[in-house]
Amino acid sequence: MRTSIRKSGWLVLLVMVGMLDSCFVPQIYDSTDHHLISLSADDLAKQGIAFLTPSTITGQEEEKQALALIFADVLKKERPAIRCVGLPETLNALNRAGLADDYKHMTDEYRNTGIFGHGILQKVGEATKTGYVAQLKLMNFVQGSSERFGFLGLRMIETKYSHLRLFFQIWDVRSGSIAWEGVHEMHYAVDTISEDTVTLKTTIHKAAQDIIKYLP
């Protein structure tokens, strides 16, 4: 009888461990809508791409640098043949070229019109020695949690989640036109016993990997 109870106890324990283990696997639901306009497979490798200052929704302004940094790092890793100029290098090059005021005007105009002026785009390309620039826009980002499992009033397992909507454009500095663009939406959720949230870094890193897959 004791042997049977002991076996049943071990069986219940194994089942619970298996359930917990499956709980902690991230669940990711995402979609990407992209449009290839004029970008060819060899263009980025031959001409290079420079990251511009991203735009964000209200309340996420401090994440601009992190957004560009993470995305550029993923691009360098996933597509090593492409010469990628990160945001700090872009800003340094523009400042050395005396284009700080022109760049501010360009980014302000983009926020209002969605257009980069052809003349300043060419100057950015000359300063960074690239044929393309990358523009990111964080359209939506939310974090949260909900109780998944509790016992005797104690919260033991929580579902931590984040939702991201990201817009990515590649502009041809020579023609002053959009060469490629895409919108990525992702819901990332994981069951956990820790207090850690699903960070913006984790979410953007995964989104960048997904978007870059669609580049020619």
C-alpha cells in the first residue's frame, strides 16, 4: 500500500514538473507585412546602410538609442556581409560634417510628413559613406502580467507578456525614395515564477530577427 502511494506521489510530482517545464517556454505570436519597392539582394552589401534616430510613441522617447542599437546589432549578426553603420557612428559622422542642424530639421520634417528631403538624404549618405539609411518607428509597446497559478492565496506562476508594433523603412539616399518597408507586430508571453518582466530589449531583439529575414 505504501509502495503504491509512494509511486502515485512520484507520478504526481513528475506530472507537475512537466507542466511547469512546459509553462516556461515562451509563446510568440507575430506577423510581418512588408513591401519590396526597389531594393535588390546586392544593394545593401554593396552600398551599406546607416541607422537614423528612431521615432517612438509618447512615453518611450528614452528608448530611441536602445531600439537602434539592438536592431543594428542583430543586422550585423544576421547579415554580416552588409556594412552597417550604427546610430552612434551616424551621429558622429553627421556632427563632424557640420550637419547637426540639417539633421534635426530632417527628422522634424519626417515626423510631420513621413518624408526625408532628398538633399539632406544625400548629405547623410556622403557623411556616412552609405547608399541607404534605416528608419525605425516604435508604434506600440506594452508590458503586463496576469496570474496563471496560485495556491493558498499565493501567486506562484504568472504570465508575463509584452506587445510590440514596429515600423521599419529603408531609404535610398541617391534617389531620395523608399526602397523597402515593413510593419511587424508581436505578442510575446512566458509563464514564470520570477518577478522579471518581458523587457523591451528581449522583444525588440526577437522582432529584429523576424524582420531581417524578409530583407532581400
